[in-house]
Amino acid sequence: MKITTPENAEKIPGLKARKMFTGEKAELIHLVLGPGECLPLHANPFDVVFYVLKGKGQLSIENESATLTIGDTVEVKANIQRGWANTGEEDLALLVVKIF
């Protein structure tokens, strides 16, 4: 049995993020944005599901935006612009599920 924790998972360069699982059809990322930090708008060639683990933040998807908090989940289809901003006073922790 292999147990992966945010402390022992592979780091993703340039982000406070760790690869929790990588498989043929999906990848799980633990992503943390500190208060005031942003992840700029970008698109990916795969579907993504975001699950908010801690804090609150604003998710922008193309021309829409919404504030998400603990327990909220949202799917973003491939090739759609998306970005995050931590709008809270504590870390925003996200589970990012990439679906290939």
C-alpha cells in the first residue's frame, strides 16, 4: 500500500501544489493559494473538477465568476479559460482532479 500525503507527494514547480495521484485516466493535485494569491486565466486540454478543501476563493471561467467555499465542487471542460483568486484571509486549498 502506498500512502501519499501533501508532505511526501511530488512538487509541481512554480506552484504550492503536489501531485497526489497520477494515473492513465486522471490526476489529483493538492493546490494551495495563500491570501491574495491568484492563478491566472489559462486553459488545459483536459476536463478539470475543482473541490474546495479549505478557505474561499473566486473562480473565473471565461466571462463568469463565482465565489466558492469549503465543500463546493465545479467542473470545467477542456480548453476553457479558468483562473482562481484567493479572496479569503486564510489559505485556499483545492483538490484539482484532471480527467484525461
